[in-house]
Amino acid sequence: MPCSPPRREAVTLAVFRHIRGRNSPDGWPEERPRCKLPDAPFMQAPIAMTDDPTLWPATRQALAIASGQLKSRDLMEAMINRIDALSHVNAVVTTDFDDARKRADEADAAVAQGGALPPLHGLPITIKDALKTRGLRSTGGATQLANHLPDRDAPVVQAVKDAGAIIIGKTNLPEWSGDLQTYNTLFGTTGNPWNTDRVPGGSSGGAAAAVATGMTAFEIGTDIGGSIRFPASFCGVYGHKPSFGVVPSTGYLDHSRGGITEADINVIGPIARSADDLQLLLDLLRRRGPLTANLPQPRTEASNMRVAAWLDDAFCPIDGAVRDCLEAAVARLEASGVHVDRSARPALDPLAASTLGMSLVGEAIMHDETPANPTSHHDWLHMDRERQSIRAAWHEFFGQWDAVLMPVCFIPPFEHLQEGNFVTRTVLCNGAERPYSDLVRWTILTGMAYLPATVPPIGRTADGLPIGMQVVSDYGRDLTTIYLGGFLGDLMGGFEAPPMVPVS
């Protein structure tokens, strides 16, 4: 059965430019470089809108607060009510409503006084519980940190606070962010807001579920094997996995409990309801100082881009329901005038490359040489040399192509599966059992090579489950993937709230 794009209301938005126009230059955090906005079609295009401000993109929410049309406190109370009303989803697991209300009142008072405001002024947000938040319980989903109160924020958390956002709570995740589902002993299981019997993805599943249901203006996720991309796809929202190193990843709670080092492959990036939000947030989250990445603008507008589509492959075959959605999205892109080549491939063995990627992720997670992880430093260097040859193959490929479209996962959101582990579990695809570990093969191909990937919602299966698609480009070409991802998501209808959310 054909994949059905979500319904769409046509409402024109140029919020991104309005916010920057009001607050530039004094309203921005010091020393934080700003991306030049491309003259991108999706920036002026219609996007899904409702009269419910909790479901607006963060950019529109911020503009409404800054202009006095919407009070931060009112938006916050609506989000708190949503968290309470949909508590069975179990997306938000730690809250700080009292302090947040005080800060919202202060934000509204600042608007009334006039003057420059930071770009996220008064926006209520939640933060994935993998990230350290000063004075607010931060567990990583692990019993070892059940009562952990950090004395400082992760750099990305500090960045959005500096930009005016107000933290109202923390969102659920698997223990140590170590699964493609979202459950742990401390807080239990998070359901997919489109069908709570299904997983929301992981490890940023609580984050994506909160964004999809209007519990937060946006979220900050982490991704080492697909932990932003899976939840974005499974919950029907937008996610961006930055190029490795563009965003600082210290303050991330893994087995080393949020140390000062940054794990290989792991990145931190935004989850939101629009591509505009992704670009604004990436700009704010980028690393400060001499190591700030210079992210080039898209080479050209979408109609002139050279786009490849790698929608299926024998190394990791795609379920028919997912394939229908991918094909529908590419067909819509072609109908819009974009040339898409379905046969172009990088010069690499995807099975070998994804298997290597799994090993590298394992090394990044385990950290130390132990009986359970006998890999030596010499072994890791050998794997890294192989990785560099794969990165070179991707770089050569992107010398000819602006972007490649790829699946996120070979199956739609699946039923909760908590017995066993990554090695012993299986999932069904086209009626046949497949190894659970295969779920990451499409995402690990790009993650292990440090590439940027944006996931827009592209439609839903016949039984109403969201599907997203990876838009991937060369290292540092984050603005290209966000731009094309926004263009594609726009064509397919953009964000739509799940039926459990009352839409006015």
C-alpha cells in the first residue's frame, strides 16, 4: 500500500529571519559565530501549523514571545499540562516546574521592558537525561546515577540557556544511551506517541516523543549509532546529526559519567518540529573558540542539486512499508524538479563498512581494554585506518553528488522488545527474522565516517507509523543536509502531531 504523507495546513513562515533581525547583533551570545542564512525555498515555504502554540516550531514560538504575542509562562503552562495529560507516554521523567515558572515570569517581564533579547528567549524546553544539567537530576538512565546532581551544565545545555531557553525537565532514554528503544530500570518504558505499543526509537526516544507531542519547544539529542535519527524517524519529527566535532560533546553521561573527553563518533544535535529550528539550534550549539567549524552554505538551490538515492541494498534489505515511503519521497522530489540518480553509490563495501562501524561504536562505548573488550590500541589504530579509507570513499563520492538519500531503519517502529540484548534479539522484516544489530547498519555507514545527516518526516505507513529518511552530505556540509532535508520534508507535508495530541 502506498505511503501516505501527513495532512498539511498552508501557513507562511519567515520566523528565522525575523528573530535574527530583531536580536542581531547584541542579542546573541558573545563569541558565538552565526551561519549566514541561505536564500532557501523551505525558509519561505508553507509548513504544518495549528492554533496550538505548543506545536509550533521553536522559531515561531520564540518570535511570538519576543513580540509580546505569546507569554513564556502561558506556553510553559500549556506544555506542563501536556506532560501531565500524556504521562502514559513517559517521555519526561524529571521535572523542575517551580523554578521554571519563576524564570518564565522573568522572561515575560524582560519582554515588557523592551530591548534586545536572545534568540530562544523564554522558550520552555526539556533536555535528554544523557546530558548534565546543573542542579537538576541527571542519570544517564543508570541506577548508579539515580540521585546525581551535576555541579555544571554540559556545554550544549549552557549554550541554549545562554540563548534564553528555560529547562522544565529531562527526558527518558535507555541505560547509558545504549539501545534503539527507550527503557530503563529507573524510569520504565517510553512509548511511541503514534502507537504506545511501539518504540519511539532510541536512545533519544523520550526527547523525540516530547517534541512530537508539544511537551517542549525543542530537544537536544545524542547520536553514536543513530540515537537522534531513529527517534526522529519513528516519532515523525526533524533531527540533525552534526558532522563529528562540530558540536562539543562533553558533559555527556556515558560509562565515564560525563568526563571532559569526547567519545569517538558520538555527537550531540537538535531534534525539532522544523528544519528552520534545526539550523538555528545548530548555530547556537556549535563549538566556541578557535575550533569553531566553518560550515559552508549549500552550493545551490534544491532544483540544481545533484542528489543520489540509495534506498535499498542486499547488505541490509528494506521492509516493503518503509520502501514505499522512501520511493514516494523521491518521486515527489523528482516531480519538484530535482534530478535524482538511483544508481550512484560510494566506492565501498557497505556490509564491511557497517560491520567496522559497529566495532568502532563498541570501542567508543567501552573505553577501556578489559576481558570483555580485549581490543588493543594497536587493533583500534588498524580499524581507524580502515575507517579513513571509507571516509575517503565518501569524500570522493560527494565530489560528484551534493547529497545522498538513505533509509534510517529497514523496518517501521517495532513493538517493545526488552528480552535479550543486541546480540540475541531478532526483528521481523518482510516476514523474516533479522538480527537486531542489523537495525543500525544504514545509520552506522554515515556515522562512523563522521558525516552530517538530517532526518525529515516523509510520511506514514498504512497503519499510521511515521517514517523518516536520512539526507547525508560530505563532512562539514551540515547546512546542505538541513536545507535539502527541509525542502524534502516540506514537500512531504512536514511535521504533524500524533492523534493523541488534541489539535485546535
